[in-house]
Amino acid sequence: MTEAKAPKEVKAKSPPSEKKVKQESQGVKSWSLRLLFIYLGAGFFILFAWSQVGPNILSAIAFNLAVLAILAIISTFTRTLVLRRMLSLFLWGAFMTGVAVLASRLIVKAFAFAGPGVTEIVMAMVEEVIKLLPLVILLIAGRKFSTFTMGMTDFILAGAALGAGFSCLEYAAAHPHGASFGQLAWLPTAEIMNGRMISGHLIWSSLAAAGIGFGFFFKTKWRVAAIGAAVGLAVSMLDHAAYNYGLVSQDWLSSIFNVVALNGYLAFGLWVISIAVALFVDMKILIKAVPQFSEFKVPKGLEGLDGLMAMWDFVIDRRRLAYSLHHYANAPETLKKDAAVTSSLLAQTLINFHIPERRLRTLDAMTREDLTLVAGINDMGLDRGDPDSLDEIDLPDKYKLISPLSEGGMGIIYSGEHIHTGQKLAIKLLHPTFARQQKAVDRFQHEAKAVGALQHPNLVTISDFGITERRRIPYLVMELIAGENLEQLLKSGQAMPPQRFFTVFDQVFDALSHAHKRMVIHRDMKPSNILLTQTDDGRDFVKIVDFGIAKIMTGEGEEGSNAQELTRTGDLIGSPLYMSPEQGLGTKLDARSDIYSVGCVMYECIVGNPPLMGQTAVQTILMHVNESPLSLREARPELNIPPSIDNFIMKALSKNPDHRYQTMDEMREALQMVRANPMGPAPNPPIPPNSPNAVV
């Protein structure tokens, strides 16, 4: 713990082209091979089917699509399966009809010795498996994204689409003169004949898919999952086999089949029940799983969105986030990383949804200085080299801008002074682009209120807030802190002796404890937000700045109806290099998130690099969610870091918030114990990284 090595620079990728950004903002691509295949496949299917059974194929298609439409309407508030995906699965189901025909020829030859009844039974079982193959392929191929965004109703819809496509040719051939007598008018793919319910392929495959969906949702409880998946497929096979066997024989075995299948009503009844259960489960997940942050609420009007289709995409992505968070919470260890990838990408997509350019670039960009994109000074109509251009900003006459100090995600901080008193000030201006957005203005004002309510010597003091009259630019007036920030110190390669380390972070903990007790979480603790100045006698004095994405909690630490939850427009919530796992997943936050972020800063102060750093912002976020960093002693063995200091920081970096220090006061007390006896036993040792309880 004698020196800090400057971390390596990581270049940001070049921003996307204007054409690509425009296409992304409209939610379209210049061409889509998938859509081309769907259109060609639909045309070929209709022409081929017409050549086989005549124009009745149109009524068969209409009957099946009517049921799909009914199911889509019923599941409007829960499904994430979009109509083009349902059409794609419909065509896959039609394709599997051809596969089933080939399989039937082999089965007839293989079971010719056993008679026609056995052949029909085997064929029914094989068909139920064949129809579900595209769904199984989808689950395997989409394991890193698509699989974790599906609700239980999506499985039912997927199975129904496959069954509908599979049944069209068979249905048209079975009813050459149109609908048969006794057909249920409200459910065109099922009918009652001679007192028996004939469900049809749509219901059979939908029921089997519901079983698969049930198993997928409860995969950590493998017995429950296996039983649920088996029941759906077994009942479908049983009902299908009973129907097929009854076509060729009416003997005692047929009677047994019908009794067990409840004359076809077992499959139909379970199918209706599965729909009701799926809707209930999905609605419960959607209500509980999506964090109630402003970024995840459907935007009012169409501001920043390109029409109703973009609005619908926002709604679908929010549902996908809810399902992926559910899957992450219940996934076995082998699948947690994949589920986390999905959750993090969806969370950041929703947060950045209103500004497509920033969404594209923030996911690709990662610079060592700042992982958020900043507004350039020239974008404000100012010239860095022309002091007179500062007069273009119509601040109240009592304030004067002198020169820019730093640029942030929402605006620029200038040095300034009070005309009458001569007091040196820091004046933060909101970027004009954001000044036109009411949410951004509210967020900026929120920072003033959040920090203005805090009175602590180690927190920056805000003296004024307002909006300029002519240009309508919100401004924030703060005390000007002379000195450098911790990031500048680390980049300079200067060593941070142990005593300075303890002095600095003792003040950081004390300041954050004050904020947390007043229900304010900083949420963006990083080296650049810790300013270092000097007292008259030369001691380090800390000032914590930038509460721009702070969060105000209720007394219970939960978001209440009046709680404010505001983040930077278009930015990630926090800085990925110092982001807690729960921040990366977009889940509920409390004060322990700041503890993790401060742990990252302390780690960097000693080791010289952040604990985790990927090639992109998203990779870094996922590393915080899934990977444990090297211990300090492993990362810098040459420093002879005392075990107590190593354990102290690694405990703050626990993935599970319950295993960290629970309050800043507790963490400060542990720091003082380490400072008093650095070679002594570690206070509250961390949970081992390979512990099953060490994950969020």
C-alpha cells in the first residue's frame, strides 16, 4: 500500500453513423432477411396448400389465425411474443407437417406388424414431439437472450402458433365442405363429435408448450419443473393418441383411452386452466419484478419516440426486463450469467430509450475519464477560447462566469464569482438540449433539493438555484472547491500513503452516513466525485460532489408514492466501473449500493486499477454482476497489503448486499479498527466468492 499504478487507457469506439442512428431511432433496419423469409414462406405455404386441398385452405388458415388472434388479445397485457414471431412460428408449424409426413411413412413400415391401431398411437406421440421441435430450437438458440424474455403466456402462444400452422392442411382436408356440424363457433380449431371433444393440434401443442413453459419458470425446483413439463406433453399425447386410435378401432382399448382422457375434455380443460394460470403468474411478475423507476414507466405522449410502434416496443422491452429479472432470480448457477446479460441490456436500453444516439453510444463507449457521454461546450454555442461568449448565458446580474471547469453528462460546471461579494463560486448549467425536457429540468432541480437538504462539512454546499430568463437554462450555484479530485490524483501516479487513505475515507464515510440518514443515496460514487482540498494546517479535507443522480428514499428505504427517482437523461445509472450489481441489473437500491461503489474506489486507490473493467460499459456492468475481482493481495502482491485491509475492502465488494457492511457507520467503525491495528484480525471477514450465498 505504498503506491498506486495508473490504470490503462481504454479507447471509446467511434460513434455510429448518422444513418444508423436514424434507423435505430425509428426502430427499423434497411432490410431484414428474417422478414423476407417470412413473406416468401407465407406465400409458398398458401400456394402449396391450395394445390393440395383447394380454396378451403383459406378458411382453415382463417380459423386457426382467429384462435391465435383471440389468444393474442387475451394476453395483450402479458405477452412479449410479437406478431411477426408468431407468424414465423406458424410457418414453422406448417413446415413440420411435411416432416411429420415423412416420419409417418417410416412409422407405418416399422410398425406394420403390430396393426393399424399401434401405428396411430405411435404417430400421435411422434407428431406431438415434431411440432415442438421449433420451440425447443428457439429455447436453445435464444439461451443468451430470447429465452429469458418469455413469460408463461408466450410459451402458450408459441405452441398455439406451431399447432395452428401444423393443422391447416389436415384441417382443410378433413372438412372439404367447410365447418363441420357441432363445431364450436368461438373456438374454430376444436369441435364436439359424438359427445367427444376433439381439441386439435393448436390446443395439443399449446398445452404441451405450456408444460415446457411451466418447467422453465420453475427450473430451480427440478421436480416441480419436470412434473409440470411432463404433464402438458403427456396429456397432449394421450388425447391425440385416443383420438387417432378411435378413428380405426372402437374396441376396449379405445374405451380405456377415452375414459382416461375424459372424452377429450381433460386436454381442453387443462389448456383453459393453463391459460388462466399463465396470465396470473405473468401479471404477478410484471407487477412485482419491474423496478418502479421513472425510466421504466411508459413515457407520456410520444416525446422522443417515433410513433405508436416505438411506444409498443418500449412496453414489450419493459415486460422482457421483468421476466428476465424473474429468470435471473430463479436461474441455476449455470444460467445466471446469461440471464444477467439479458437483464442488464434491457435495463440500460429502457433507461436510454428516449435518446437513441446516446443509447447506441453509451453501450459501446468506455473511456477511463468518464463512462457517460458528455455534452460539448461548443454544443452550448460557446467557444472555449472566447471569454466574451460566456455573456451569452443570461445569468442573474449578481453572478459572473469566468471559465469552464468540467463537463458532465447533463451540463457544464464553470468557475464564477458573486459580483457584489467577490465570493468564488462553481456554477453548474444544464445543457440546452436537456433544458427543453421537463424531466431533465426536474432532475436538475432534484439535485439542488437533495444536496440543499444536507448540511455537512464534507458535502458541497449549494447556495442558489434558478432558470435564466431568456435562454431558460437551469443553473446551480455552489461553493468553489480549490484542489484536485481523487481521479486526478490517481491518474498522476502519485502514491496514497496508508494514513492519507484512512483520513480521506473516514471523511467520505462520515459524509455519506449523514446523507443516508436523511434518506439520500448518492448512486454515483467514483474518484472524480471526491474532491481533495487542504486545511490551513495542511491536512486533507474531503468534499463529495455531484448528487445529480441521487435518490431520495422513504423512511423504510423503499420507493414510496412520493419518493423521487430521477436519473440522468440518456446516461447509465451511475458509472459502470463503480456500479453495484443491483445497479447493473436495474433492481431496487438502498444505501448498501453506495457502500459497494466506495469499495471500488478504495480498491483502485490501493491497487491502481478499478476492481473490474471490461472492454465496453456493458461488459463492465456484467462483470460486477457475475464476477468477483482479485483480492488486493492477489492483484498487488508486491505491496504487502495487510490481510485486515484486504478483507475490509473485499467485504464491501460482496455481490450480495446482505453480506456487505449494512451502514456507513458500521463501515466507518470497521475502518477505524483496521487503522488502529492493520496487522490484526479482519473485522467481519467477507463471504468467500465461491459461496452459494455470495450472489445477488
